[in-house]
Amino acid sequence: MDSILQRAADGGRITPEEALLLYTDAPFHALGEAADAVRRRRYPDGIVTYLIDRNINYTNVCVTACKFCAFFRAPKHKEGWAHPMEEILHRCGEAIDLGATQVMLQGGHHPEFGVEYYEDLFSNVKQAYPQLAIHSIGPSEILHMAKVSGVSLEEAILRIKAAGLDSIAGAGAEMLPDRPRQAIAPLKESGARWIEVMTIAHRNGLSSTATMMMGTGETNIERIEHIRMIRDCQDLAVANGYRDDAVETSHQVGGFRAFIPWTYQPENNHLKGRTQATTMEYLRFIAVSRLFFDNVAHLQASWLTTGKDVGQLALHLGVDDLGSIMLEENVISSAGARHRSNLHELIWMIRTAGRIPAQRETLYRHLAVHYTEADDPTDERVVSHYSSIAMPEGGRKNLPLVEVQ
Ligand code: SF4
């Protein structure tokens, strides 16, 4: 155990079997110390980043009906909606006013939304707000739009990239291995197809993040298999010299910029049950991920699902990024995630963990480093769920909706 931990802490590669052993058996403090050593070596300046962005949903209509999803409505359901372009642009404008540098446009697999819809969406946002990075959609949406439009995956990716998509979100990964994926999302593409889409995107200069949803009954072996699939995909990208068209910095060779595990939220869906990933399981997995991903630059804590205290603790287990303030978030919030924060609190969490807070942009370049409190931003309006429709007290009333036929 000691030699595996030491090798991983020194930047050496560990096998999936060794990762499993560390996950299940390594003493917690030794595991955390090794993971933190990796963070310190990668980021000796002690900086931990955060982002200001808004997750904007264009439709909740979806044909894929994942069992864990509380957000979607089936086609023709009376609660189905699709926001008109003016509403989406309005929300982008609000986000910019609050300092956002990124939007995550995310939605269901609408039966009529092909590549043309996404070209229109991204080009409109880009034209109106060229300064806003579009870090959006995931492999599922790309597979869906290619199918609706009858084009190849490569054509779909090249067309939405040309329309303005800057980065693919790692959404829809859930659990990549077949057994747990079939159990929670039987109509979704396989994990192998998710990886295939990412590989095509990476090959074409479009980088991404990768996520994982823990806690729906998957085994420890399947959790490790999930990160093995992502690491292998990144190996391929690195070996072929794939990198984002916009990235010049050498530490970001490869297609995946970051790994973001989060925990299943059990409200209002068909899977129900409870989150079967305890805080310790989550924190141990964070540390193992840092040790396992010798080829992925960043590791993000998910305070939205695990809570702010756990998010802050993760900063001692290899995490170098606390994610977004999330001015708006509806998908995970619909399933019960109720944690909220604000800009001051996020910065305070980072600083009181002994790190230096910095605002970053989509590609992790620093926009402002807050070395002391005198450097801190002062905008009191930058709060989570600024206008989330998922929060009973949030959101604007009389939202213009389009009835889906
Ligand atoms: S998770 Fe995505 S693909 Fe699955 S039902 Fe929800 S909106 Fe549809």
C-alpha cells in the first residue's frame, strides 16, 4: 500500500487494480496526503479556482427518460417546455451582467432538435455575446442531434463547433460501464459511445470535461472502471497530440481538462431510493481520482450535491477547483440538490482552506487572483440560483414558454 501511494504521489501511474485497493483499503489520511501531494506538485502556487457561469436549459422535453432524472418531461407532456431564443439570450445577458464568463446550455433530447437547432442556438448566443464561452451539451445530445438530422457524429461536431460551441460539457457520463448504465438509463447511449463522441471531439480540437454520478448502486469495481475508460480516452488524445484549438499552455494537452465526480440526488425521479455514496466514499473517490488521473490536469469538487463543508474538505484531498457559483441550475436541483452559495462564500471557503482563490475561465486560465481580502470582488448579486426555476422561491414569474406538440 505504501509503495503504491508513494508512486502515485510522485506522479507515477497506478493500475485500476491498485486504484481499487487504495479506494477500499488505504488509510484515509495517507490517501488524502498522497492526493494532496499531487495537487501541490501540479499547482505549487496554492491557487484554487472557481468560475462564474449559468446553466441555461433550452428544453425539458426528452425522449430518453433516464430513471434518475427529475428534470425531463416526455414529449406532449403538459409540463413540457422549450424556451424561445429571446429568453435564452436574455438569460445570457443577465449572466454577463453578473460577471459570468461561461454558459452551460443544457437540455433534454427533444425529438425535433437536430443539428440545425443547435447551430441556431450557439450562433445566436455567440453573435450576441462573443465574450461568453459556450461550454455546453454532452455526448448524448450530440448523438441525438446527429440521429435526428441524419448526419455523422463528425459532421454534427464540426457544425456545432463552427456555430460557436467552445467546449463540450462532460454531462451524461453518469456511470460508463454497461451494467450500472443500463440499470439507470436504459435508453441512453452506451458508455463506449460516450467515449467515442468525446474522442471525435478531441480529435477536432474541441476539449471537454468528464463527470461521474456516484451513488445509484454501482459497485466499487464499476466506479474504478468508469475512470479507467476516461483515462484510456485521454491517453489516446495525449498520444495523438489532441488539444483544444484555443489552448496554448502545455499542461493541457489532451481532450479532458477536468474530472468532476458528483453524487446522485434522489428526489422526484423514478429511481428514488437514496444516495448510496456516503461522504467518506465520495472523499475517498476524490483522492483516488487525483492519484489515478496522471493525465488530466484538474479535479473539481461538487459542493452543489455534497454540500459546502464536504466541498471544502475535498480541497485537502487533491482538488484544485471548486467549480461554479452556478447563477442558475435546474437539473440537479430538481432532484433535490439544495445547496446554495455566493461569490463571497466560495472565496471564503477556498481561503480558509489555506488556498489562494482565483477566478478562472473555461480553459482554466486565471482571470483574477485574490491574494488578500483587498483583492476580493464586491458584487453582492453573484449568488447561486439567481433565477432558477427549480427553486420554489427563485425564478421569474410568467416565464414565456413554448408549448411542445
Ligand atoms: S438526464 Fe438528460 S437524457 Fe436523461 S432523461 Fe434527463 S434530460 Fe433526458
